[in-house]
Amino acid sequence: MPTFSHGSVEIAYLDEGQGDPIILIHGFASSKDVNWAQTSWFTTLKSAGRRVIALDNRGHGQSAKLYDPAEYHTAKMASDVRALMAHLGIGRADVMGYSMGARITAFLALESPELTRSIVLGGLGIHLVEGVGLPESIADAMEAPSLADVTDAQGYAFRAFADKTKSDRRALAACIRGSRQEMTREQVGSIKTPTLVAIGTRDLVAGSPDRLVALMPNARSLPIPDRDHMIAVGDKVYKAGVLEFLAERP
């Protein structure tokens, strides 16, 4: 498993295939493997002639585990992506993030537009600018003595997922407390990068895709029929829509 150091933080990543690069940024409590490899995104994108790069966000997967919420500010996690691109000598790429990864992607496009040829925001709509999406109470679920002690439905789902993936729950608690930054409408409106907002029609976490698209000068939405926040990421409609979107920029 290749790794690199961004300051004192070791970041694990995968780099496979040949062609135009696309960088994948996973969601909260997930990993590059769970979010992208196990859902066949690597296979799909490589078959389309793409070089596919995915990192484990700090606190997740095989990357360094940090326990100070301040270390998980979304801008800091976006800087990990910037550092990975520099490490690999990539000056510009398509970038796709899901849920928390979509928030990181948006911050990257805001702060370093020259690096992003296009962006895909999966599982994140208007909650980029209002309501955040995942509640901080998920941190309490991560710190509960056992899954049986979690009474909140959303907290229960994420705690069960973290237990299944054998994640560092203390690091995840710090992450959810530190990474829930919103953008202003003005900031979102300044992102001129071509953008696809892909959200399941049963997603209760992301917020409205159409309200976010209305704020952005170069964005459109992709509804993923009958999928909620947890299962939309592997959907065939999502994959087909992303491939079509990417093909628009030769």
C-alpha cells in the first residue's frame, strides 16, 4: 500500500490504471477500499480509460489516526488531496467525492480551482451551505460503550458501519466534530468548475441537489432513483451519469 507524508500526517492511497486522472475522496467512516474498490468504481473508471487515484482520508482506513478535532477541518483534508496531487506530479484532475468527501472536493475546488478539471459531489446537496448534513451526535454514538447503547437511528447506522469496518472510533468522533464546515452561498457561487451533483432520491442526509445546483454557475444534478445515502454510491445510474459527465471534457 503506497503512502506519503503530508507534514506529520501519513496518508495511504491507491493509484491504478492509465489515462486522464480522476481522484476519489471517500465519505465519513468509510475508506478508499469500501467506498470505491468494493463498489466497483475502480473497475468502472479504469475500463473507461482513466487513471484512478483514491486516498484514505486522515483518521480513516490506513492513514494516520488523529484525535484533535481541529486536525479534521475540511480545508485541512482538502490540503491532503492537494499534497497527494503534488506528490504524484498531477497538475489537474477530475475529482469525485462522496458525502464528507464531496465537502472536501468542494473546498478543494473553491481554494484551488486550477487543480480541478471537473468535480462530482456525490451525496451532498444544499447541506454544503446549510444544515451540514451529518449531526455531531454521531460522535456520541462512536464513543458509546457498545452499539446497544446507541439510541439515535442515524448514530446507530454509522456506529454499526464503523464497527463493521473495524474503524478507529475515537478518530471518527474527532473527525465528525471537526469537519462539519459550511460554505457561504457566495463561496459556492464562485465555484466555476463544471460540477455534477449526484444524490439518491431517498437520501435524507444530503439536502436538496436542485437548491445547490441553483447556486452554482456551471452545475447540474443527477438523481439516483430509489437510493438512500448509504447505498447510492455503488448504483449503476450514478456510474453511468458520471462517465457521461466526464466524457464531456476530452
